[in-house]
Amino acid sequence: MNKSDIADVLNEIATLLELKGENPFKIRAYQNGARKLETLESDLADLVAEGRLKEVAGFGDALAQKITELHETGGLEFFEKLKASVEPGLVSMLEIPGLGAKKIKALHKELGLKSIEELKEACESGSVASLKGFGKKTAEKILSGIENREAYGKRHLWWDARAVAEPVLEGLKALPEVVEASHAGSFRRKRETVGDLDFIVASETPKPIMEWFVNQDDVKEVTAHGETKSSVRFESGLQADLRVVPPAQFAFALHHFTGSKDHNVAMRQRALAKGLSLSEWGLKPVEDEDFSNSKIAKSEADIFSCLGLEYVPPELREGMGEIEIAENGGIPKLLRGDSIRGSFHNHTTASDGRCSLEEMTEAAETLGWEYWGTADHSKASFQANGLDDARVLEQIKSIEALNDSGRFSTHVFAGIECDILGDGTLDLADETLMALDYVVASVHISMTQGESEMTKRLIRAIEHPATTMLGHLTGRILLRREGYKLDVAKVVDAAIANGVIIEINANPRRLDMDWRFWRQAADKGLLTSINPDAHRAEHFKFVSAGVNTARKGWLSEKHVFNTLSLAEVKQAFARRRPGLDRLK
DNA sequence: GCCGTTTTCGGCCCGACTGTTTTCAGTCG
């Protein structure tokens, strides 16, 4: 089992323990262990083989043993026994908002309920409302939770959440009572998917702000409406929380609710080492009872500075060692969206794109891009009207003609998204591939190969002399499809050795290669290109989602190929292997 | 279950909000 499979098991164990009424701190230890595993940068196989799991903070004897057993055998006896001891229907009841372990236990014990169906009947018959500790409102809330379970439980793409979040933030900022406003949480950290939205507002008069928030047009349900905190649910099922704090507390609250949890833990530990206590209320001497002597922070940068740290951008606050690095002044100057000067991997009507070569070029020019490049599908992607050798050569001619015509100030590069066939060979003739400016090699077929076969296949494609970059490394579709299994480290090493770029596919559903791999890969010398995989001109704007991924992966301008000028890109393509130039 | 310059036991964040309660328990973040 790999890291994320094992993390899933640890989280399931935590859920089961919760339903059994176990010690909450034990439960937290399992959840903490799962998070640690997900963000672990070292190779799990190495840690297990060398017996070094316990060196990771958060893994003790028990977790180290369980992780080892899961990794080596793919199963865990403890987990199987635990599962058998809990009614499975109770686990799914946890998805209903307002129902926690204690209430579920009571429902099971007092009314013998074993499934959501039985729970629904019991709510309707009135037996839930008459249970001690429950009431009419609770029963109604449970019923509505059951009906909307699917929409309420699901996560949302960052990109989709942004469409909801931006107007809310603008609305808040426009209110006269609002001094300052920001989003927070995983949305602000630019995670690829988010569970809910958080807004933090500075104001001395929260009431009218709360009123505005809960009365927005597309609010479907108000789940909390207090003096300083409110929660609403939008039509899409997305939940949003608003907290209003006095202006002096704003930076502290913003930092606290931006998280991540692990980042906050590390920050609090650092504060304690300096005799200070950090929370959403302020930064005060540990011995003080209240926050009247709290340090003053006009911005988050002041908080970091009080703790002797460089400012850490929200994207890097994942508890992956950023505090130690900030202490030594090592936080990089992260890539900015305005450094992008063009993009590769885009489709036109020649394959499955919706816009013509000219329409795409016009859009690129409007964006102020110096260049863009086509990468239509190759013939193996028959369903996408992929190009054969003859059509590729024809397209090269049209592109040359368009560039020569001087109609647009934006230069067009001729590329291809060439299929990597099952055995790792490429889908077009070598002469055709070498006639192009660049080649994006991608997997679209035979995606069910095993890990070692897929790894060999990708490395073979990387080693092809025509390959310039690798498209969407794992083929994942966020919230819908897992990527195919492969040994990322081996593929990354092969790409570096061959001077091949690995793209950040900036389609908000892909964001592949994942940000979690980038810091280490870029340190070793891997170059990326942020590619929108545009199938119509509007998709060029996906690049900003790819910039998020790059920033979360600690990348700066020098790591990103499409921050180069037109002249530099031309030079690199002339030598075929952009990454090799960089290694010199 | 984890952790340790109060180190092998006893802490581990805690406050806002809701609903059911007459003073608080459960959920959530």
C-alpha cells in the first residue's frame, strides 16, 4: 500500500474509534498520523525498510507498527477487527451535519437504528424528537441533512469555489462597516479542492455585516447566525463561514483561520519557545491571563516577524517544514502570475478544440502573451480526431504561414500532444516529431497498466529524442478519477537526466503533476511549464490555477519554462531539450 | 496514541453556536 492508501485507513480507524467513544486524543493521533503521511516527503518504502518511521514526529510505536504492516502486507488485522465491531450504517451517519459520534451512539443504543434509512423513518415517526437530548428541531435538521447528503458532503474544485467566493468577498469589502476583509482556510492556501469557504472581517460593528451575509441571494440555508460567527450554505452545497473580529485582532484571526492545522501547531510551538502564546486572539506572554498586553500586528507579516520568521505566503503553510526554512531566511520568491509570457499544450479545431488557430492566436494576443503553442492530439486519440503524420505536416505549414503573415504580434509554436503508446513508443513518425517545434508526450490509452509497467513506459517516452515535455503526469481527474499508478520519483529522475520538462497541467480538474511533488523535484533540477490544456480560448485563463500549483510547490520564476522570452524559448526549442540547457 | 529541560504520567486548543436544557452537552472548526 502507498502513502495515501495507508492514510485513508488511518482516517477510517479514527472514525471507527470515534463511534466507539474512544479517547478523543487517541482519535486525533490517528488523524494527525494520516495527515503526516500525506505530506511526508521522504520515500515511505525507505523509512519502512530502514525502520526509521518513528523518527517522524507523530508516529510512535503503535502507528509505526500499523503503517509497516499496511505497507508490507496491504492489510491490518487491528483494522479488520475494528471494522467488524461497528455497524457500517453508523459510519455514514457521520456525514449528516449536526450528528456526531455521541448522538449517533444514542440513536443506535436507544432506538436500535442501524442505517440512514431507519434514521429517516425514526425522524418522520417522531421517535427521534422524543429521545432525551433530541428535539423537534434536531429531527428536522437530520431529515434535511439526509436529503442533501450528497451535495453537502462533497468537496469542491478550488476553481469552482472561487466563482462563489469572489463575489462574497467583494460584497463584504463594499459594506461601510467593514474595515478589512479576506478569505481564509484551504481556499486561501489554494488547495486544489476545498471543503468550505472561510471569510474573516475586521469591524467594530458586526451585526449589519452578519445580516448581509446570511441574506445573500443564493443562500439556501443559514446553519448558524451569531454575533461574531455565521455559517450559510449556498445552492451548490458549498458552505461558507464568516467571522467578524475587532480590527486589532484581524491579523491574528486571519492567520489562525488560514491554517493549516499543522502550520498553526508549529507556529504555536515556536511562540511557546519564546515564552509567548499564539492564538486567533493575539500573541501574549504565556503568564498573562488575557490579551490586553498582546503584541500588535497590523498584518500577518508582523506575526511572523515577532517570532523571528520571514513572511510565509499562505500557499506554503502546510506544515511541511516552512517554519524552519523561514527561520533561516530561505522562503523563495514564489512565481507570480504576471511572469507567464505564453503557454504550450493547447488544442485547436484540428483535433478536439473549439477554436481555430486564428481565434486562439487572437486570444493569446489579447492576454499580452509573446507566444503560444498548439498541441493537438495525435492519431491514437481517435475519439479526439487526433492528427496523423500528414495532417501534422499540414498544420505546421498553416502555422508558418500565420506567423509570416504578421497578422498577430503573438508568435505561434507548432507542437503536438503525442500519445504515448502502451509500450512507451510515440504515436507519430520520428521525422514528423522532429519537424515540430516541440512535443508534449501524454498517456490517454492503456491507462490500467500496473505501476512498474507504466513507469517503464513513461521513461521510454521521456528518452525519445523528440520529447520536449511530459503531459499530465498521472492522468488524474480531481474528485472523479484517481491517476494511474506510477513511480513518480523514477519518472522525475528520468526527466531531469534527459532535459525533459514535466508540465503542470493547469486545467482546474487536473493540476497534475501535483504540488506535493514539486519542491523536491525542482530542487533536483526539474523544469516545468504551466500548460492550460486549453480546448477553447477562454481556457487560457486556467494558467492561473497552474500558477497556484507552482506556488504551492515552492516554485519560482526560474523553474518555469514559459516565463522565458520568445527569443529564449526559440533557442531552447532549437536545441530540443530545454531542461539540459538549464543544468549547464 | 503521542510526547517529554516540569520526561514514563498526565496533558493534549478551546470558544462560538445551537438546541435542549433550566445550567449544559454536543458539534464544529
